[in-house]
Amino acid sequence: MKKKITFICNDENISIEINPALTVLDYLRDNKRLTGTKEGCREGDCGACTVIVGRLNGKRIVYQTINSCLLPIADLNGKHLVSIEGLNLDGLNIIQEQMVDEGGTQCGFCTPGFIISMTNYFINHSEYDPEKAALALDGNICRCTGYLGIRRAIQNVIAYLNSIPRKNSNQTDFLMKAQILPEYFSSIPKRLKTLSKEIQYDKPTEKKIKPRYVVSGGTDLFVQKWESLLESNVRFISGNEALKEIRKEGNTIFIGGAVTISEFENSPLIRKHLPEVTKYLNLFGSQPIRNRATIAGNIVNASPIADMTNILLALSANLNLTTNKKKRSLPLNEFYLGYKTLNKKEKEIIENISIEIPSKEHYFNYERISRRTYLDIASVNTAALIKSDGKRIIDISISAGGVAPIPLYLKSTCNFFKGKEINSDLVDEAAHYALSEISPISDARGSAEYKSLLLKQLLKAHFIKLFPQLIEVEVLV
């Protein structure tokens, strides 16, 4: 199956008939022979294949880093793809120069990804912070340098940029003046606007060939089944603007199914009404993964330890599903019927997820245990939303991941808590009570006994953090 894809690759307009499931990594290396983008883990973990993708948003371009090994070329339609070759000047630019001078590169395999991520940070910020710049590299791994040389390179680039007089130019113009971006970047907004008239988007009403896969973010599908995707009919929905909206109606927030984790995290509505949720999102994968992974994709993937799904379970989220003809809604805690088995019809997609805005009487907390704090899958995770008058539990929702075949809503444990006074004995009893609802298995992330112990301790952690004045820690530990 081939499809016409129209985009800009560095400074070149591209319009090709191609398999839409081909990864951008393979397109760059095999079709374009742009081999500066490296193939490493092919799982979105190492960052050697990182590229910058820009999309037109009004009159400006929004640029993000994405792992090209997990990005189907279908989702480049109407966008600007920047590989490491697209940053080349006549000589080394200041970022490349400092990476060399400060020993930020040794074998060089990972270096293109670091330079791409560093450049994207400067594209998106006009005021610079060395720590935030380093965090922008959280999706890039180097096994040679120890990172100190890379940190020095960042600091030197920031010092250089701060030394250049800044007028009222936009950031892209400023970076071109600073010889970090090539001059062609100034033409991209106008060129993308022109290209947008030529784009052929997927049409949901097409019925000729039934898709085998529906791809939203694809950050797990392109790890597990990228070869199968190449051989199948695939429907791509991440570019569907109708699924990208975050809106508020009354006391309810609606989050489009194709909204990415980054879009959720940076939404003014989410930051205003769910501030306690957003502070945990940097634990979920790397920035390039969050820029690609979608809310609905995370839900439908049905991983028992999915971070976002467990948070949404605690927030008592509802799913609004649609086909071309019918719509229906159901609570998220009724969506999972068994391991990777969903309460979803074959043609249904998640149009949006709705959440009632918590009141000032609600308290939210999220806990996870993994071998690494960042860039790792949780062994056990749990979220809790508790409505309290300060002493008594009025209502409560608790989720648990990694302890059952599905993302689990602890219904019986929640019922046990309701209406009771908060104290250490209650929490300790409830933590043991929760064990009757779970069925963990022993695997690479820990034994069943270990996971049971983790859940007990994490449930206690919810109350220690949220109600320290009512809890005697020594009773619970």
C-alpha cells in the first residue's frame, strides 16, 4: 500500500508515493542516504535517531524532537523534517564546535541526536537555563562521555548566545543570525503554507480496505510490530485535528484522543485545573516520546503499568468512543475486560476522554517504583484522588498498575475507605485489604511478593504525603 506524502526534508520539498508505515529513520537512511541519523535501540530509548519535526501553527512553526525510529512517514504530511544534515553550515556551528572542544563527543554515534535535541531547545526558548537545557536532552543517551563535556558545551553555547545583542526578531531569526540555524529556516512557514494545499489526509469514511491497525502515537506499536505495519493496511489518526482538542465545558474537561502527553502537559487548561497531575509527567518516557505518545494510544495499548492510564483511572475518567455512525461513552474502569482485551468494538476509536474537574476538597497523588527514576517502565504504580473534609474521606478513587493483567481500579478498597476518619490504623488496614484485589505475577520487574509489598507501601505513601498531620509514619513503616 502506498500513499502520497508531501513535506519538507531539511531544505528540500518532497512529494512521494510511499508506504505510509515506513519509519522516518528508514526513509532518511535508506531512501535519502542521510545517514547522520543513527539507528540504535529502535525503541525510542537511546535518542541516536532523534529528528526535529515542525508543524505550522498559524503563522509560526512549532518544532519538537521525535524519535524517528517510531515515527511513520505518514505523519510528516505538511510538516518540516530536520535531520542533522539540515543544520549544516559552511563550517561547524557553535553547538557542534563546543561539543568537539569540550569533549562532548567521543565515538560520535550518539552525537547527532544530542545536537538535534540541543538545537531544538534553543529554537523553543529565548531565555536559557543550563539545567532546563540539559533536561531537553533527556531522550539522548551517551555511553562514552559521562555527560560532563556535554553539559559544558551547553553552558558555553548559552554564554555565547547571551553575548549577542538581541533586537525584536523572533527566535528563528535570532538563531540564524547567531549561525546556529541555516538561512533556509526563514522560508519554511511560507513553504509549509503552500504545501498544505497539496496534502492528502486519511479519510475516516474510506471503506474499501479495512485497516488492520489504527495508529495514534505508535510509540509501542512501532517497537513491537514495525515489520507487520509495513505489510498491513494502516489508518493513521494522530494528524486528525478533530482529535487534538482540549476544551472545557461546564465542570468537565474533554481531551482529544490524539492529544500527546506533551500537549496535555503544556495545556493551559490542564495546568490550571489539574496542576497536581502535570508535575508527574516528566517521569513518563523522554521528551521525544512524550512529544509523540498520545492519551488514547496509551489507553488502548492496555499496558497494566501505563502511567497515564493509571492517573486517568484515579481521576474517574470517561471514554467517549466513536465510529463513523455511532457514539457511546463508558467509564475508563469498565474498558479493560482482561489482558489486552478491551470493551471496544472493532471500528471504534476514542474520540476524547472526559474528566470532572476536582474541587478544592480533592487531593491528588501519584506514586511509582522503577529501577530508574526516569526513562523506565514502572514495576508498580498507583494514583489516588481523595475528597476529604480534612479529617474524613468523603470519596476516593485509587488505581494500581503492575499488580494485575489490566490497569486496575481498586473498587473494594475504595469502598472500604469511604466515610471513615483518616488515621494510620485505617491506612494500614486498607493497604492489607488491597491485596485481596490484586493478582501480581513474577517477571523481570520483580516477584509477585515484591510487587504486593510495593503496592502496600505506595498506598501508605499517598496518605503520608497528602495528610501528614493525620498520619503517624512510624505506625505505617
